[in-house]
Amino acid sequence: MRYADGGGLTVAGRAKREAVRFEAAEMFEQGVRPPEVARRLRVSRKSAYAWRDGGRPALASKGPGGFPCQLSDAQAERLQAELDAGPAAHRWSSVQPCPAGL
């Protein structure tokens, strides 16, 4: 399943995961092996092995995934206004009947 906001994480959630990765980087610098890093941080071994190479720059958050919005500011404001108006403003009832056979 795909999520609209970078895997469903908030900015705070991404920061928390980044902090865990940086903690792993510190452990690697101290010579802790990936299986032990995984156990201590309660992450998968696969993640710990992937984090081992590249150092801190490779572990920094790259922000939310996906493509940037291609709407202009004016278009985004108009879209938000239309969404805020709700379905009734566009002659849709709040509940649509389900087509037969579904």
C-alpha cells in the first residue's frame, strides 16, 4: 500500500527514524556488529546491515517520498477551497449507492 505522505510518516516520525539510524551509525563507529545493533535498536537485521555502509550522510532523512506537487499555489488554493466546500456544494449526496454486483 502506498501512502500520500512519505510512507505515512509525519515529519516527527521521520525525525524519530532518522535518530535511530544515527544511533546505529554511532554503534558502528564503536565497532558494534550489525546483528547486535539490530537487537539493541529493535530493528531488522536487514536494516542494520543496510545502514552499516555509507556513514551518517547515507542515513540522513531524504524527506517525504513521491513527486512534488505540480499545481501552482493558486491551483492548490482553489482545490483546497473546493474540497472544504464538501460534496453537497457540487451536488453530490454524502452517501452514494453502490452499483449492483459490487
